[in-house]
Amino acid sequence: MLNDRFAHLPALLLVLTATFISRMDVHAQAKNSFIVVDANQKKILAESEADRRMPVASLTKVATSLVVLDWVYSQNVDKNSMMAVPPSVAAMGGANPFGLQPGDQISIRDAMY
């Protein structure tokens, strides 16, 4: 079910990205790193500093969201269902924009977005 729902997502992202990049001045954006590839023809459509090392935080967030959505749909769970923040959250460093503490309740939807 989830696979059918997201089957066209890669193609849609490619089209939207290619459209966006075709309308921007690539040289003006040299400080940013990107690459757009046509996977079917195995051709690079556009790139800027494609070999530059970058943190993968955004990609990790997208992958995590897809795993959660896959689980939600496969288990027929409502995204508005509440879940408890686990004790392991206290040991994690970094940003905590919601100020969540172990035992707090948050919906799956709010945790994702």
C-alpha cells in the first residue's frame, strides 16, 4: 500500500528539482552543493560542487519520516495517535525545540513535523 502510494515520488521529485534548477542561475548558487541526475539515462542534468562533503541531516529526516509512514500505514495506525517520549531522550544531546521530557505525550504527526 505505501509502496503504491509513493511509487511516483522519485520521478516527481526529479521533475520538480529539475524545473527549479533550470530556472535558477547555477553560478549564483555556487556556495550550495547539489546534483540532479536523470537515473534512466544516467546523465547529470545539473550540478554545483557535487563532490563537496555535506552533512546528511535533511536526508536522514526524510528517510526517518518514510520509515515512520511505512510503519503507520502497514500497522493501520492513526498519525494523530499519542506516544510517550522514551527515557532515552534525556541522554540525547542537541536541540530539543519542543522541550520534551521522558514520559511526555506527543502525537506521531507532531513528532514527524
